[in-house]
Amino acid sequence: MTDLFKSNGILIPEHRMKLFDHFLQEEQNLAILYQLSKNQEQLMANWKTEERIAEILHQPIRIPNATVGKPYAAPFDFEQYGWNDLIAFRIEGLEALGLAYSAENNQITGVPTQSGDLEFSVYFKVEGQPEDAPFHQKDLLLIINPDPKSLWKNLESDKNDPYWKEDEVTLFSPLGDRHLLVSSKRGRSHANVGSFREDDFAFKELPNGWNVVVVSDGAGSAKLARKGSALACAGVVNYFQEPAAVESMAEFDDLVQQHASQTGEDTLKNLNHFVYNNLGKAAFQVHKQLESFAKAQDITLKDLSSTLIFTLFKKYDVGYALLSFGVGDCPIAVLSKDVTEVTLMNWIDVGEFGGGTRFITMPEIFQNEKFSTRFGFKLLDDFSYLFMMSDGIYDPKFVVEASLPDIAKWQEFLADLKGQNEDKAVVELSTTNPDIEAQLSRWMDFWSPGNHDDRTLAIVF
């Protein structure tokens, strides 16, 4: 207590100490001393409260980033932050962002509705504050990234261009004793700059029970690839409608029967020779037509660069005959009836075979020793699905060539079509589904970082 007097300039000499002790024992002075002690304790408590409030206000809290339109769940745990001493709190500003705080599971959840460096606030009181004390406000930053899809423009292509075609075509049609669902869609990279869809497709019921499906992927670097792919698809269909081709394809019936009954010699060799001869002529005629068009338009053949795959199928008593040709990086696959096996109808021009994509416009493919391996023939009892696709589907969904022979990857692909995807986009592959075209069109818009090329997918089922 002498220190208190000393701080006020009063020193108590030795000969006054008895008087000082008596002074302190007086009732009124004892009351003052008690009050001084209490005030000191309250002062220290008030300081600790203010210091704690300041500590919370300046405590860095990092909230995980969110993305517009994507379901969000992030921990927001008061115990983890050391905020166990809060006696009251409320959170404001999350609702405006499409989010909410759950005290039950200590999370911020919801689907963000806007992007930016946005704030929400925690209003709180700590232990030591009176109940009627005002709340303190702590502002917290939440970074909400924009939906990546929203960053891409969708500019119209030039309809006045002489080689313009629709940015998207989706069709569902009977084809022989099966049905074909096919969609070809301009990629985001093309839509972003208002350029054209380079992919194309065609299909036709042919005489003698044959059916043909064609897919072509125009090279993005070729200035008239959109025309090259269209010419290639139309050229295949037109070839197999020519009388000579119709007559030649009719000869296949006898070869199939001989093969099935094993009544002829070297039937498989004869069948493969037939496929090579007839489909080879079709491919070469397409090449020559592209060459003629290039000369007529005074452009290079390279300007029309396009991949080409096509499949012919026909039902016989002994099963389905499937004939195929392929150049480029577009796969053809047939799934067994019970979806437990996959049969690849072509190899694609990647890896050891090509080192890069090949095109039907390249004369060297017809002179290469591997040309005969570009053809496929299968006689199957039955099948569930025939898939043909451009690399706009293959790259994001299968990634590498090694995935193509794996039936598990095709089962995953089917599950994806059935709705097991980020967008929950469902394609019900049923002949009685009235929305099947719209469903496939929506599914084709799936997001895959780095994969923004044209997409074409043909499904025979």
C-alpha cells in the first residue's frame, strides 16, 4: 500500500508507520482499500477481455475457395479456431452467396451463386462481457471462383461461309434392325472464337440389309477441314449406294454362310480379303474425291485433312457381321450382349503405329505396309452397343489407348451415360425415350479441363 502513496508523492517515514497501520485499519479506509482491490481486479479482467477480442479480430482464418455452381462444403469449427470462450455469436452474409452455416456439423455448405473475393461476418461476444454488451464484428474473406464454363464464349459461326454447317447436330433414327443415336457438337475452343464444327458424321440403310455409320474428325489446323470431314462422310455413304458396290456387297452373303457352316476352304481369309477389297475401294475413292475437290478449289489436299472411320453391319441368321475401316485417332468398339466383353474394330493412329494422327487425305496411308490392318471383320452372335467416336470423346473419357481394350472402362463409360457424372446428365438408351436426343445433347456438354475439341459420338443399340 505504501507503493500507492509513493506513486502519489507521499512517503511514509519510519516513525509514522504505527500511525499508518492504524490509518489503514479504520473502517472507512478498509472499505476504500477493498474497493481499490476490486477495481484493480476488474481493470485487469477488462483488459484481458479487450485483449481476447483483439486477438480474435486479428486472428487469420483461411476459408477454402469455392466455385460458382459447384456444391461446397468446408469446415468452420469454432473449437479448431480456439473460440471456445464465445458466449454468443451469429454469422451474416453467407445467404447472399448461396451458402449457410451449420452449427451441428461445423460446416459452411451450399452452392455458391456469385464469384469474387467476397466477405461474410461473424458477430460475437466473449466471456467477461456483460450480456447487454454490443457484438464485435469479424469479417472473413471467401474466394469464390467463377464457373470455368462461364469463361468460354459461345460465338456464332459465320452462316454466310460457303462451307458453313450447324454447330450441333443430334439425331435418333432406326437403322436396320437397330437404332442409331448420334451427336456431333462444336467444341468450346471453336465456339470461343466463332469458328466452325470440324467433325461430321453420316449413316444410311443400304440395299441388301446392310447399314453404314461414318464419323470423321476434321483437323483443327486445316483451314477447310469442316468441308473435308463432310465430303469424307458423304463419300462413304455414296460409294456403298453405287450399283457396283451394292452388287459386290451381295457376294458377302455366300461367304458368311460358308464361314458359318465351314463348307468352304479358307473362308476367314476370303472374308478378310473381301473386306479389304471393298472397304479399301471406298476409302480410296473418298481420298480421290477430296483430291479432286482440292484441285477444283485451288487449295491443298492438306487443307481438307480429316480422319475417317466407318462401320457396316448386317444381321444374318448366324449373327451380326461387322466390317470396319479406320484412319486417325477415332475408336470403334462393340460390346457383347451382356456387356462383359469389348471388341475393338480398329487400331488408332497413336503410339507405336503412328506417332501422330493420320488423315484420309494422306496418300501414303494407301501405300503403307500396315494399310491392310486398318480393316476389321467380326461375326458376332449378338451385341449390345456399337460405339464410334471422335477424339473429343475418347481423350477425356478414355485418356489413353491402353484403356480401350478394358471392358471395365467401357462399363464406366456406360455408367457415365446413365448419369454417373458431375452434371448428373442422364442418357436413357431406350427406343421409346422421347427425350433421347435432348439428353445426349446435354451429356455432350460435359466439362473436362483441357479437352475442348469438337465431340462426335455415335451409338448403335
